[in-house]
Amino acid sequence: MKEIILVSLTLRNFKGIRDFVLETGSDSVSVFGDNATGKTTLFDGFVWTLFGKDSQNRTDFEIKGLDEAGKVAERGIEHEVEAVLMVDRRRRSFKKVYYEKFTKKRGSAVAESNGHTTDYYVDGVPVKQGQYKAEVDGLISEDIFKLLTSPSYFNEILKPDARRKVLLEVCGEMTDAEIIAGNKQLAPLADILGDRNLEDHRKVIAARRTEINKELDKIPVRIDEARRSMPDVSDLDPELLQEDIDTMRGRVDAKTAELQRIQSGGELSSKEIRLREISAELTDIKHRVQADSLQAVTEQRGRVMHLKSEASELQSKIAGGQREVEQLKRHIIRSESQVTRLREEWTTLDSLQYPVHEHQHDANCPTCGQVLPEDQVQAAQDKALEAFNLDKSRRLEGISADGKAAAEEVRKLKHSMFDIEESLKNLQEQLTTKQREVTAAEETLQSLQSEVSDPAEDAEYQAKQKEAEYVRAEIEQLRSSAADAIGKAQAEIRLLRSQVDELEADKAQLATVAATEKRIAELAEQQKKLAAEYERLEHELFLTEEFTRAKVSMLESKINRKFKHARFRLFEEQVNGGLKDVCKTMYNGVPYEGGLNNAARINVGLDIINTLGEHYGFSAPIFVDNAEAVTQLIDTDAQVIRLVVSEGDKKLRLEHNDIQEAI
């Protein structure tokens, strides 16, 4: 076990203590003093030196001494606490010096406060805040230290959840499987939980119960609504109703057949057939009367169309020839222009003379610039003249050849154009002749058309027309006499169909009632299933609560076995039968926060410290405030510093090994 002992604690200007040194000699000591003499301040200084808080775990407490008005009594001084510890027989010291910084601004005679700062020392060596904290953390964690140095910290400072966590850490958590195995009644719970833990499954049960309750509340309302929406069919017999529907439909079919017979009566039908026959006979007479003359008209119309086609073909040829003539004219113009240009070019070139003045510089050598001999100069000039004439002759011959070719092209084009124009004259004459033939043929066609016979003048045709008029009159008379019978039959059919519709409406009401009753049965079955499921969930919830009670009993028993005096209650049963997580400390059945006296509170706190120290493997100085309330502290292996209220001690007094010292 790691042992931490307070060797000495020095306070200067700390919370009203001007200068005090607590020398323990590494033993347990008692500090006596009247109220407000600074006993608790010793514990505050010890905790502040290590962790920057007071004994109540506060960081915003006032370090400086205050006057009667509650203001800082003295400024500009240092506030210092140093703790000398023996850690596993190694001496360590930790010191903090807190002071106000002052700066004097330019032009001001008085220094002004510029905030506060803290200096840190470990084993007498100045260090940074981070290193200081690391050194302290290297001894023991802050949370464990506070649990082991104050009997009231566990019960009065820690929240219930934090206390539960510490206790479960000390005794060790129990698995659900262990708890279920210890109670045969809980055996089904393992299969019920599956992969879920108990709390998650309780949440699932709660959510599902809420859903089921909502559904169970809705189902009676739905059933009532369904029943109220059902029509009254007490006077309807399904079998008799169907027989009535079948009978009425048969009457509708019979009356419809009667109507069709009236509408397609036999005499009316025969008259209509005879009228169609007469119409065909009239067409035959017309064809017979007009047969010969219509044949001549048809043949003549064909001849007219043939002549027009030939005339159109001639017009197309003439148009094509005219386009060719226009194209040839454009070619001729271009070729004649080329002949004229070549003739002018030949004349210009032919008049061109040898440029003697351009060759006067030839008398000098082009290389060295010396004057050449006269015979060489003459020879060079003759050679140049010969070359000029030769080039001119070749160019004239080329132009002459091009001119002749262009002139020949003009001649050929004009000859071709002449041939085409002659052909066009011939085609134009043919077209004129053909147009006269078309005109004559059209006149003949008109004459033949005027000679076609009119069938209305034929006696047989006239007789058939009169017969057709007579038959039409008979048909109209027959139709008029049948209209009344048709109207009566149609009215009866409408009446019968309306009666069928009424019967069908009654049948639909029966179907609605059947569907509604089926829906009500489904809702009732759903209600039954939901009720069964709710009952099953209730049983599962009961098992989870029994599990929790078993766990409570086992956990509390396991935890309480770790302590000599303190007992703990981790759960409370609610009015609804559920369990609430708590963490209440008790001594001899009396709750810590419900009437337990100070002496018992202190001894319970020491009992808790003993168990926690054994669990964590640490022993640290224990500050017992209000120690005068206890006549006999329980045994502990840790160093104990008793803070005792003593009205007669107006200054702190230390008792150590039967020696009294007044400070």
C-alpha cells in the first residue's frame, strides 16, 4: 500500500492565518481552537496546495484575509502554503505562492493592480504549473485523494450517482448472467433478453406497452364507429332478395327483346329491302341507257389526255433547247473576249524592241569591275539581242496558237448554237400543230358529252322512280305506327331497371354489413392479441423487476460485506412497484442524511475511508473536522489530524505526544 503522511503544513497570509506551522512529526495530531480560529482553514490550505480547491471542492473561495466589511484586509502581500509529505518514506515538498501583480503606468506615481499570479515549487525548485500538476498527479489522483482525506467527502460532496459508481467499483459489478443463475424464477429472462441488456429491454417493454395501450384505447372507438355506420338490414333476406333481382332482370331481358322485335318489324324490313332493290335497278337502267355514248366519251377523253401529254413533252424539249442556246451564248462571249485579249497581247509584244540602254553596264566585269575588251562587250551584246529575239518569237508563237484555238472554239460554239436554233424552230412548228390537235380533240369531247342520254327521259327509269317514292311513303307510315309501341316498351324497361337498381342497393347494404362485421371481428381479434401481448410484457416486466430486486439484494449484501460499520441502500421501491436508483449511507439502520449524529457520521466516514484505502492501495492524511463530537474514533491505519472546537483556545493549539503547544 502506498502511504502518504503529512510531515508539516506551513500557512502564511492564507484565509486570515498570518503564520502557522503544523508540525506532525509524521504522527496523528489534534488541533484545538475556538470557532473561526482557522481549524478548517488548515484542511483548505492542504487541499489548495495540491489541487487549487478548498475542502468543499470549491475553486472560487477567497484566499486573502477579509476585514469586518468583507473586503480584502491587506493588499500587496504574498499568500503561501507549503506541504511537506512523506511518500513511501521519501520526503517531498509542494509549495504555492499566490500574489497580486502591480504595474506603474507612465506618468503615474501609484502602481495599479494587474491581476494575480501563482508561483509553484516542488521540493524547493520553482516549476511551471503544468509540471507542478504532473508531480501531484504522480502521487495520487485528485478524486481518490479527496475520498481518502475527508470523512464527509463521500457522503456530502459526491453526488449519489458518483457514490454508486465508487461502491460498484469497490465490490465489483455483477453480470446479468450471474444474477439470473442465482434465481430459478429468473431463468426465462435469459431467452427474453437475448442480446439486449436489462435496461434496454425495459425501455423496449415500456415503449411497446405505450403503443399497445394507445391501440387498445382506439379499438373500442373503431368498433363503435363501425357499428354505428352499419345500415339496418333486419328486414332483408339475402336469398329472397337475390331471387327478386333475378326475376326482375329476366323481365327486363324479355321486354328488351320485345322492343327489338318492334324496332325490326318484318313488313318494315321487307319494304326497306325492296327500296334498296329499286335503287339498284335504277342504277342498271342508267348504265344501259348511257352505255354507248359514255364509251365514246371515255375514248375521246383518253385521246385528249394523250395529245396534251405529247404537247407537254414538246414544250419540255423546247425549254431545254433554249437553255442550251443561252449557255452557248455565254460561252461564245467568253471565248470572243479571250480572242480579243490575245490579239492585243500579240500586238503589244510584237512592237516591243530590244532595250539597249539597259545593257550599258555590261562593259565592266561583274567580278572585278575592270573594263572588258570591246570585242567581248560586242559579243555579249549580240548574245543578249539574240536571246531577246528568240524569247520574243517563242512568246508570239504561243499567243498566236492560243488565239487560233480560241477563234476555233468560237466557231464551233456558233455552229452548235445554229444547229440547236434550227432544231428549236422545227420543235416549235410541231408544238403549234399538236396544240391545234388538242383543241380539236377537246371540241369533239364536248360534243360527245352533250350527246349523252338523260336516263330521266327513259320510261322504264321513270316508272322505277315512282315505285321508289311509293315504297318510301309506306316505310314512313310503318315507322310512325311502331313509334307508340316502342315508346311504351321503353318506358316499361326503364321502370323495371329502376326496380332492379333498388334491389341492388339493398344487396349492397347487405354487403356493407358483412364487410363491417368482418372488420369488427378483425378488430376484436386484434384487441385479443394485443391484450395477450400486454399480459406477456407485464410478465416480462415483472421478471425484470424481480431481477433488479435480486440484483439489489446481492449487490447490497456484497457491498456491505466490505464495510464494518457503514451500510448502503442502492435502490428504493416506488409507489408503482418500480425501483429507483439511489445511494444512501446508513449506520445501525439510521440514514446518514436522516438523523444520524455527528459522531456516527465521522466514524462512518472513517469506515468508508478504510475500505476505499484498502481498495485503492493508498493511505493519506485524514482531516477530521468537528472531531470534538466523537469520543472514540474507530481504528484506522492512516494518519489522522483532528480539528477540535475548544472555546478556551482563542488561538490554534496543537497536541502531539502529550505535549501542548500554543500558537
